Amino acid sequence: MDLSVKPEYRQFREEVREFLNQALTDDIRAAGRLGTSVFHDKERAMAWQKILHAKGWVAPHWPVAYGGTGWDVVQRSIFAEESLQADAPMLIPMGLQMCGPCIIGCGTQEQKDYYLPRILSGEDFWCQGYSEPGAGSDLAALQTSAVSDGDDYIVNGAKIWTTYAHYANKIFCLVRTDKECKPQQGITFLLMDMDAPGVTVEPIIGLDGVREQNTVYFDNVRVPKKNRIGEENQGWTVAKFLLTFERGGQEYAPGLYQYLRHIKAAAEQEGDGFGGRLADDPHFMRRVSEVEIQISALEFTENRIKAALGSGQSPGAVASMTKIVGTELSQKLTELAIEAVGVAGLPWQLDALEPGAGVAPIGPEYALTAMPRYLNTRATTIYGGSNEIQRGIIAKMVLGL
């Protein structure tokens, strides 16, 4: 990949910066700054999505024909980097980054015409119905059933760890339509309404005290067959297509660098316990430097992926490797952050994390997010296919084991 900065890219970066400076409001920036998860404050994230939609920049990775920007991989990377620098909140990914691309790749023209504009505008808010109480990373073990009944399916079962299901009006689901064949061959992909009779949502409160996850129950829920993506019993193929966006569709290095800068800034303010600054402690800073080197190595790998995508290639198993490294580095960074802020990270301050709440934090603001982020990040090596699953993919696809 040509890493030289071309004039047109420098100009594009300035255009992005100018737009972000003008478009980001204080409360939207606060949501980005106070976010402790990949899923940011719903109200501000959706407000930011509407602003980006009006600009035509809400789905840079979509084809132009369906509302994309036409940016190349370098431009998309620049936009992501500058958005992080400006404290823009992450957009809620289930519609824009997962369901939308899946409909583009596998849906009918009628489904594209109906759903894609609603995803772009935020009119439809999606959640993902994959994992079940007895089927997590072993997704093929799912048991939620869909029985044919004329032009409909009748769905029964449960999904778990369903992020933001309490906000969503739509859910994309994997259901079992054939119990007699191999597990992967009897699965179908359905789009469902969350307000349909028989759908119940119950909260799961995380270690950080936040309701991000839910359990969703289906009791004789009627779903029109026109809401099926792909053919009946071919949902596993659709699901694998979608998982390429969930597992390999994000770039970790820019966000890791951003958080590393916050940790270094905190170390400049915090003491080392012996009358000096933590930033002057050689042991702590050695560990910071080790992580920074690892982030740099990840950045170069992600550049190789961008080069492959730019030439029409698939990154293949490398996407699994970046998922492993990116999530494990994010956990290391949160551990360093906890060590850096010390006792200032102990107060439980959920109200102060709410943008616009007007609640002053106890202690420095940079310590406010340290513990909630640490607790939330414990899940990063599990969701999207656990890192053990990712290592299995590498072993099979790269090592031939």
C-alpha cells in the first residue's frame, strides 16, 4: 500500500475537519467523549446519524447506488480518524454496518428499496438476533424455530445478549426451519418487527451497571415470508456474509491510539505514589510503550487489509487476526487506564456519564470513564465471535489444521 500522503487526501482531511468542527454540537461531542462502549448514547448517536445523513456521509462503505459516498478505503480511514479526534460518537452499527450491507448483498430489490433508505435515515433502529441461551459462539446450535404457515412463519424461542433491543423497532434473526439436516443447513435469515404480538424484551444489566444487553422472547410470532433474506434453509450463508462486516469491518488502531493519548495525558497529571509523576515512572511507561508498539504493528496490518480491499481482494483470515489483536489491546489499555487513575476511578458515577445531565464528576473527568470502560471491555473478546473461535478460523484457513 502506498503510505505517502497525496495532496488530494490532505485536502479531503481538511474538508472533513471543517465539517466536523461545524456540525458537532457540544452534547454530541460529550456523548463521544463519555462513551464507555462501542455502543454510544442512543439519543446523541441517532442525532449525529441524522446530521451525517443530511450531508450524505452516513454510510461511507455502502455502494453509491444505495447511498454510499464513493470514498476509497483511504478516505474512509481518514474520516474515521478525524471523527475520533473530534469526539464524534460511534454510530449504532447494527443497521448501517451489518443489516444494511447484508440486504445489499443478499436481499431482493423490493427489500433494498424499502429497508435501505430507512436504515440510512434512522427511521428503523435494528438489533441482532443471533446468540441464544444455548448457542453463543456455537451459532449453528441455535434452536429458535420458524414453522411455515401459508405466507408466514410462526417463530418461537429466545435470543440473548441482544444489544439495544429495548430501543429497536426491527430485529434481524437467525431461526431454525429444518431440524432434520445438518445444523448449518437448516437455518433461515428473517427480518422481524419488534412490536409484533408475542415479542417480549427483558433487560440484562452489565457489570458497568448499564442496560445495554437484553433477552428477547418469541411466542408464536407471525413473520411474513417476504421478510426472509435469501432462500429458506440458506440463512447460514447469509449469516457468514454479515459476520464479515461484524468481525472484520472495523479498524481498531485509530481508536486505540486515541485512548492511548488519553492514558498518557492522565499519567502527566497523576502521581506515582512516591512524590513524582506517573509519566516519569519507567515501569509504567515501559508498559505503555509496549502497547504502543503493538498498536503500530496492528495499524500496518490494517493498512494491508485496506490495500487488499482497495484492489478488490478479500482480507480473509487476517480479519480474524485483527479482531483478536484489536480487542485484546483494548483490554490492555483499559487496565493501564485503571492503574493510571488509581482510586479516582473507584466512584460509581453513572449519572455523570449521561451527556447533558449536569452532574459534576467526583475527581478528574479523565477518571470518570476508566472503570466503566474497563468493565465493558471485558466482553470485547467474546462478542462478534469469541477470540477462541477466531483462532480456530486462522488455524483452519491459514495453517490447514
